[in-house]
Amino acid sequence: MNKSVSPVAIVVDQGVDGVGKGVAEWLRERKRPTQYILAERLALCRLEVTPTRAICDGQVVGSVFFHCHTHANYGADFEEPDQGFASDEVRATWLSILQIPSVLTINQVDAELWYTSAEWAVWRKRLQQAGVPLANVAVGDSKVFSTWSWLPWGGGILGVPGCHVRRAFAPALTEGNAFQQSLWCEGQVFSGPSGKHVAVAGKVMASYGLHLGSILTNQREEVVSCTTACTVPDSLTLEIATRIAEVINAHLCRW
Amino acid sequence: MRICVVGDPEDLSAAYLIWLAKRRGAEVIVLSENDLGLNWRFQVPRHPEKSTITMHDRVFSVHDIHGAFVRLNPKPVVHDRLGVPPEAEHIYVMERRYGLHWLLNEVPFPVINRPCAGRSNSSKPYQMMLLERHEFAVPRWRVTNDPKVMADFLAECQNGAIYKASSGLRSRVRRVDETLFTLMAEGTSPAVVQQYIPGFDVRIHVIGRTTFATQIRSHGIDYRFESEGVEYSRIEVPPLIQSLCIKTAASEGLILAGFDFRKTVQDEWWCLEMNPVPTFLPYEASTGHPIGDTILDYFGDMPSPGQCVSPLVDLVEQPS
């Protein structure tokens, strides 16, 4: 790490909750150089990226809190026909920034997670490998009970669809219809169930470079899905933002 | 022997594999993505070992299928017969695609390639970092949209620099020129700028532990977009490079991969990228490398093609 340069903390935010702003404010109050960037403006930041360093608008990047959906529109400042291309280029570039060893990233994700809209399916495979008890899932034209639920690949939970939809949509269906969400940050559960399985799922997420996420469980506390694209409720915004900002600050202090 | 070809049967590589497999006596089940829910469907129940694929009225256990070759169309079609409202088509296409991904990631037989494999190709800088970690020599690069950074980098590159898209979008590789400087000065998204390596291109196809190398000579910067004067020929590859390609593809979960290199006259091998959905037809047709037959061999015990040269060589008219 280059001790002669004061690194900047970057907060990329979609503005769906107050955590991004909270992190930026906390760091600025402590005189940490901080750039708060709305996701839709990300394409116009002046970047220089190498395998070992990133510079954003003239400042060496020391940490990134990437608090937005990876499929967000990053190119709103471009003409409409170019927005898709600009977004793809920005998405590809920031994925590489998140891998630079000297940059602390929240969350650090790999290409498989970064490029999927069905994050829960990726986590399921990883949790299974780690022995975490998982909710039963059936996919496609499977016969299931009406007490099951449909997990659309793009997110959310719906009732079991009819036979024709099952054939054509190849939906993922999971046992049960009452689920609970746990908000997990830095090894701690801040809301929702916090039993053994949730704790182990959190550890698995942490082992893949995650600091913040949510874990959905069924009544048997089996894990249904995990996601990094979580929205923090107002009641927890300050607490979560402070926790994340402290981690970033500690990293920048060691720079 | 029974195999599936999944996705877009009109894709040239897929169509060729279908022809080749039938020629060797294999049964081919064509699972067109566009026809899911119309002439075929699948079940991956809570016990995935009981998964089945139903084509018309025939039900196949996944244990009775020896392999799948996948080519997904970037713009799949939604048939009117499905009755999906136009405003919901994009959601339907995404849901169907991910359902298909699940099937292909879960089935016990070899899939070339599983959708979860090789995702690094969607980000060129991410993949170049990965290739460096696998000990390939990668030409120096920057990702930037800053004209000053680009000018400084260009000044460091004795033989100039090229630029290309950062994402997996198929884009033409070009020499850094005034157009790019102008674009960057006006404000544009970041692009990969990379040291130009004089020499010629080499494509190495990996299928499991087998490799086929093709040297490509052309007059332009990006031979894929040249219509004339492109020459393909077989080339020997140093064992170390061969071994790195095999190991890297395997570690990324890829059975089939296409590695692109620049080779210098000093016999330096510079790795540019690893493609998880490589076309192989022009290389096979020009050199006779039996790439398609080797893919089929990977699926298991299939009658021998009876020759070690691609049948495409006889089918394609060779330039005099």
C-alpha cells in the first residue's frame, strides 16, 4: 500500500435505504476522504484501473461500499440507446475494482454472483457444500403441494403457479409458505431469526467476502435463500451504517 | 449413446454437433429453449437424482443421458402459443433462462458448458486478473475513460496499444486512435487499453485434457472481423502453456474453452482471454482439428469417427 497517498472511501448507492448516506456521513465526520456516488452516475467517474490499484476521479481507492443491485442502470447520463452498453462496461470495470487486494470491498463478490439475477440459486449451491440445512426445492414441471411457494429467479415469493406455467417457466418451488428474513452484517444478526443455521449461513457468506446480506429461512429454520442486495429498514439504518463505516475506517487507518 | 443439444439448435456449432453425433450413431434430443413448455419440459424434484426430461411423450431419466452441448441464444424467442403478454415477455425470458440454468447446473451428466462456469469472461479486467493468478503472461493493461491516463499509458507502450470493451460484449479490437481520445475527452464509459503485442494470434481449444492449437495470420488487428487474407494453420504449443490452459479451464469449471494468445517471434506466449462459449468451426474447417468429434468423445463411449481429421475439411471448399 502507498503510504504517501490518502486513500478514498467510495460509496456507490442506489438510494433504496439510508445506509449508503449514513456510511458516507460517518466517514466524512471523521475527516476520511469519501466519495458518495449515485449508481446511475457511475459511468461518468474518471477511472484508472490496474491489477493492483484503482483511481476514481483523481483519488486512490482504498475501500468501496457497493450498495446497489449489480444490474442497476449505471449510465443514466448517456443517451438512452447507449445506456445498456455503458452499464455493462461499468459493471465489468467495477467487478475488477472489487478484486484489488488493497481495496476493502463491501461486499466483495465474484463473477458468478455479480452476473446473476438469481443470486439465491448460487448461494444455495455454496451453502449446500458447507452443509447448511436447506429448504427443499423442486424446479420445472414438478408436482408439489399447494402449501409450497414459488421463488421467482428474479426475487420475491409467489404462490405455486398452475401446470402450464410450471411447464413453460420452469419455476423454482420451495416447501412452505411462511418465511422469515434475517438481516446479517459483520457476523451479527441485526433482525429476524438468529439460530444456528442462520449463523452458519452467515459464516459461509463471510467466507466468500460478504459483510452485509440477508438470509431467508422457513419455519424449520432451513435456509431458503440469501442475497447481498438487501434493503435495511429505517430502524436499523444508523446501527448498520455505523458498523460498516467502522470496518471501512479501520481498513483505511491501516493503509 | 444419447446426448442433448440445449438452447439454440440453429447456432452453427450446435447444428454441426447434432449432425456429427447422428453421423456417429448417437441419439440426439434437441431441447430448444424457445420450445420449453411446448414440446418438452423437465422436472428437477426435491431429490434431484430423480430428475427427468420429457420430449413429447417420451420421458428420459437424467441417468439415461450421456451429455449435453449448450448454445444459448442471446435473444431467445417467446412463441405466441405460450400466451405470454408482451409486457411480461422480458420477465418470462429471464425466468425461463434461469430455470434452464438450474437444470444444466444440476444434471449428473457432463454439460459443455454448465452456465455457472466461466463467468469471468463477462468482465475482461476481472478475467485478466484471474489469468495472471493462473500464471499466464498477460499484456499490460489499464481500464480507463481518462484521456490523460490513456496518453501516459500509450507513451509507455513501445509498440502502441489496442482497446476493447471491458464487458463480455463481442467488440472489435482496434488500435488506440484519435477517435478514442475524442470519445474519452467528451466523456464515455471505461474501456480496456492494452499493450499491443507484435506477432500473430493463436487460439487454443481445450476439451477436458485435450488441446488443439491454431495459428492465425492476418493483416489486421482483429482477425475475427477480417474478411480476406486470414490464414489458419496448426501449431505446436509448449507443454507449459498447454498445461496452464487445461488447469485453468478445469478450475473455472469449463470442459470446453477457447484461449486466445498473441505469440511473438521470440516464442513468448501472451494470453488475452479465455472464452467459455468458443466457436470452433473456422478453426476446425481450416486445420482439420477434430474438435467436434473430441467434444462427442468426452461424453463417453461412442463409435469411433474412423478418422482423426475433421469431416468439415471435406465439406468446406478450400481456397486454392
